[in-house]
Amino acid sequence: MRVALVGARGHGARHVENLLRLGHDGTATFVGVVDVADVDVPVPSYPDLPSLAAELHPEIVVISSPPSTHRDLVLSAFALGCDVLVEKPAVLSVTDFEEISAAALERGLVCQVGFQSQGTGSYRRLCSLIGSGALGDISGIGAAGRWVRADSYYERATWAGRQGEDGTLVNPFAHALQNALLLADVEERADISVELELFRCRDTITADDTACVRVTADGAPPVTVATTLCASASLPPVVLVHGSLGQAVWWYDDDRLTVNDHRMAGSPPVDLLENLIRHRQTGEPLVAPLAAARAFTSVVEQCGKADVPLLPARRVGDRVVLDGIDEVVVRAAEKIATFDELGCGFGR
């Protein structure tokens, strides 16, 4: 399969490495890159996708550009007859989501979203445990993300820290939100209810750096995801599945799963681009299809429109710390509760 990449810097550099690996394995041919800047890659570089496609004729386009560019680039790739792997968030509104979904259906093409943790063996094992009833009745899905991020984090790109394109639920902890929605089986539903609490501890950004969302839907367990980039110490993000027969704890970045404190074995991870290639060749089901990101996109859109009040926080060198937030985000995931329900001073 002939594969082109849009956006080779930042996270796109990981796609460059992966494409070179797949080229060495004979799985894909890395034909070229589209980037507005000069990039050091061992393939031709072009200023836009149509000019690349006219010469190199890709069959798959990987998109790792700023979120606000995704819609137009995905539609452009579809117009060229290419399937797409697009980084998360795939799009920033439900309207764009529906437009892309319709375009893919009309042209007989597919769009995979870069939620790589859906390809982990621990995720598949956890889905199997829930589906088999091994955890009993599921009363709620919680997730907690606690990271430390310095000022330089918001200098990495022009869109960093900008509401509508960035924010803890939209970008750094997007996997926590998407995974929780998947495990609650509401990922494709349009009838979800969303409660948002978004805050920022820096006056230099407009997006949140601390957030809590609760998503509910009829007949489904509630989902609560609490996140911060103002923690006192970074810890791996975690998803908690609360069942009547036990609790599953999943560290998705580490591909590690425990049930009632017992480590569970999992199968090897599945690479999303390899999966997309096999889908084209053999019809293998997509690991992270666009259709499974509808509820996520709805939350993303609401994050882009919500109030994001400024909170007082301590400055420690080149970062800010919101005292007590480390424990609060974990309690929210454990209790399936909002910040306000936990009695936090910054809750609404």
C-alpha cells in the first residue's frame, strides 16, 4: 500500500518512524510528506496534498496536522480516492463528523482515528471481561489523568492551549475519554447527556488544563473522566471499571490491566495503520473507526463552547500546581462524581 503523511513534525514524527518501519517490513510504501515547513524525511515533501497525489498516487493518507485542518484534509483525501488514518480529535464538531461519515460512505472509503490504545491487548481483554459478565453488572466507568506540564508545553504549536482545538479532554487525555465511552458502549450514540466542568490555571491559555466530564445515556453505565495538567506529580492515566463482581483497573499507556488486583494477560498490540492496510486487503475490521468517535466528538464540541474560568494556582518554576487536584481527579473516577459533588472549592 502506498501511504502519504500530512504533518511530519510533533506527533507526526512518530508516524514517520512507523512508516519507515512498515516500509522495511514490506507492509507499506512511504511515498511522501505534506508539510508547510521544511522537514527532514527520506521521502519527497510537498506543500499540499493534491500536488503530492498528482505525482505519487497514494492509496492511504495519514493526517497528523493541527486539529482545525482535519476536516478539509480528510475530505480532500477522500476526493482523491484515499482511505484515511487521522489523529485525534478527528474533527471538532458533530456537523463535521457527520459530513465526513457521509462522504466516506458515498465513496466507499474508510476513516480510522488515531486512538492507538484501542489496539492494545489489555483493551481487548477488558472488553471481553465486560462482555462475558465476568465483572458483573457495571455501575460506572471512571478515568483519571494527572500530568505535570511546563510552560513550554503550550509553546509547542500555535493551537496549543487554544479552546476549541486543545484542552485536557480534547487532546492529552482524549484516550481516557474515548476509552471510557467505548467501555460504557455509548461511543456511537447521539442521545448522550454531558456535564462539563472546565478550568484553567494559566491566563495565557483559553482552553482548560483541569477538567471533569460526566456522560450519561439511558441504559448505559455513567462515565466520569477527571483530568489535570497541573498535578504535583505525573502518574500514568487510568481507567476504572466498577462492576458488582469486581473492579478492573486499566493503565492504557502501559498496556496493563488488573482485575481485583490480579494482573491480566493480554495479546500483542495492533498497529492502527497496519490494521487499516489489512482492512483494505482482507476486510479485517477496523480497530478505531470514525463511527466509534461520535460521542467523543460531541464532548469535544461542547468543550469548545463552554466557559473556562481561571483558577488561582501556585507557580513552581516553569509550571503551575493546583493544590489537591491529584487526589480529586482520582476520587472523581472512583465515585463517578463531578468536582462540584466532591465539594471542591473550584467546582460549580
